[in-house]
Amino acid sequence: MSTPVLIAIIVAAAVVGAALLYFAFRLQSKRLHDKFGSEYERSVSVLGRSRAEAELHRRQKRVSRMQIRPLSEGDRNRFASAWRTVQAGFVDDPGGSLTQADRLLTEVMAARGYPVGDFDECAANLSVNHAGAVTDYRGAHEIAIRRERGEASTEDIRQALVQYRTLVEDLLAAPAIERARSATA
């Protein structure tokens, strides 16, 4: 085989290899975007695409090692009832209801098997299985911080409760919903 033909084959193989790598990375990015949604976009805006994708992969590995479990029917009913009590308390004590909502959410996360403590770590862990609700969780948390500083209006607190409700409902999902979500992950 002549040298020019050999060079052409090597160049063609390199181009094909580069194209395959490019499409593999694009597919990986698309899968992460599909799974994490706005959390993917938030992470990319903060960290850049490569670092964000590496972080999202780390989250998935970390959460896969946790013993996340669905709630029993009794626990779901108990937490749903407690949530209704939190919402009803808004009329008489908006700030107190926000504090209770945060506490209840922490109890639900712990009952499901999520480690609780540092907010950013909680949000990151939740984003793996509850990506659609974690944006609301972050928003509610920001309002709770503003409330502690005396900077949140009653309407802000109402909005935070609506946002917390999104995650509470997601965490209280029936086991069939959980299995369906895991199967598509």
C-alpha cells in the first residue's frame, strides 16, 4: 500500500473516530439534560458543561449507593395529613407555617432515606430522583432565608409553601410512580 493511501486511511479513521466521540458526548449531554432538566442548566451555568456533567454523574453514583425507599402507605397518609395541617396554619401564622413546612420536608426526606443536613447537599441528592421539584425546593429555601432576615412578604411565604408542596408531593409519590420513574432513569 502506498504512503498517500495509508495517510488517507489514517486521516479518515481519525475523522470518523473524532465524529464518534463528538456524538457520544452529545448523547451523554442529552441524557443528562433529559434526566436533570433545569438542574442540568443551572449546573452548567455555574460550573461549565464539562464540570457540571462530571458533578451530575457523581451525584448519580452517590445517590445510587443510598438506600432510598418508598414510603409505606401509612407514612404517606401521615405526612400528607401533616402537610394539610401546615397549609391550614398559613392563615394564622404564615412564617410559622413556612418553618413547619421545612421541618416536615426534612422528616419526609429522612424517612425516604435521603441524608439531611446541609441544604446544598440535600438539593443535589434530591435532584437525581426529583429533578423537576428541586428548582422549587431551591426557590422555597431562598424565601425561607429571606424570611429569617425579615425580607419576605406574606405573598413570598405563600409562594414558598407552594414550592415546598411540589417536592412534598413528589416525595410522597406512590411506589408505582417511583418504579416508573426509576425505569426511565
